[in-house]
Amino acid sequence: MEQLIEIGSTRILQCADEGAPLQVPADANDFLGDAWSHGAELLAIPVARLGPDFLDLSTRVAGEVFQKFVNYRMKCAIIGDISTALEGSKALRDFVRETNKGNSIWFVRDFDELRLRLASAT
């Protein structure tokens, strides 16, 4: 079940581990709608909710989804361990490193790391 939480002054929609996957760019609309209906500023999406090809950058799904989030000014944190996917793709490692330098899209291991990111962003 989705849950609205606050870390500092940031309202976060914590998505449940189970539910419709973020599999194709159109699925981003449902995640955005849920975030807006809760008044959230950031979506925290567990890795378990990503479609099987989401982290395969050749599919362009991640890029299109994240571009939509950025266009609608919705911050997003992907929460969980993606080390296996990172080991298999230099492009993904570069992508994660670059997105983590910004303020819109982050890949973090857990909520403790998200708390640290949000504290350092203010």
C-alpha cells in the first residue's frame, strides 16, 4: 500500500513493493497521478516495481519515464539494490552515476540513504 511520509520538509509517496509495475513509459502517468493525489513532491519506487527491462537502457524505458518525471517536476528515487544490473552494464553504471549527481532522479539502496541525500540537498 502506498504511504505518504515526510523526510525533513519533503513529502514522499512511498510506493508499495507490490502493485502495477513501471514497465512502459505510459505507466509513469499512474505513478504521477498517485503522487499528485497525495500531494507528494518525490516518488519513492522500490526496485521490485520496475519492469524486467526497465534497467536495460537499450529499451529507452528508463530514459522516457525519467524525462516525464522531470518534465512534470516530480522527483523520483528508485529504492533498492541494483548491483547485479550495474555489474552487467557500463552504460547503466554511467547513467546512475550521472542521475545521482542531480536533484531530480536518484538511485539509493534504502530509505536511510534517501534521508542522507535529502539532508544534503537542502
